[in-house]
Amino acid sequence: MMGAKQVKVGLRVRDLQASNDLYLRLGFRQIPNDEQPNLRYLTFGHTWLILSDLHVHEYNRPEDEQAVKAGPLGLGFALALPTRDLDAMYDLWQREGLLVVSEPEDTAWARVFVGQDPDGYEVVFEQFHDTYRP
């Protein structure tokens, strides 16, 4: 069964197509899904990202729907993405007019910057060093 052994992360988003397009530009690949128009299935390596329309996709409990729609979306969630070119990701983020939470910096393991997508989800970009730098 397709997708039975992958880690999957689901994000509820305000604008399904805009979020889908952004994550495709970040290097995700889309899995065709004509049967569920309110969902987008994307992959990054072995991890799936499932985008769902905030206003159309069903909720498990009515109180969850009310809380999620009241917002803020993304509070406390971070998606970490490896990249081979941190500067290119940073430039893309700026061109999109998206919030940069922390500017690029060198850490012991990688060059890193943190951005926030249009729905408030933090995206941590990591360009790993060839060797650990204590």
C-alpha cells in the first residue's frame, strides 16, 4: 500500500494552492491525487507533507475545528528541511515576502535560518557542514 511506511506530517492551510506552490518551490514533489481535491500530498525524501484546506477538510471534533480556525495556525510547530544551498532558500524566502524569524547563522552542525510560511508554520532550513564544527 502506497504511503503505509512513511512519516507523514499534516498542515491545515488557508490557501491550499498557494501553500502547495510554495512547498514545491522548496524542493517537495507532488503525488497526483485527483480523488481528494481538498488535499495535496507532497514528499521530501521519505517524508510526506499533507496539506489540507483549513475550511473544507473535516475535523475529528467540532471544538477542534473552532480552535484551529480561531488560530493562530502553526504555533509551536517547526518543519526542518535540509538544503544544499541555504543562500538560495533564503533568497527565495525573501522574494516571496515571507517572514524571516532568524537570519542565516553558522552552528556546529550546519548553516541555518528560520522562516515562517504564510500560515505561521516555522520552516528551519539547514545546510549541513561536511564535518561537525564544535
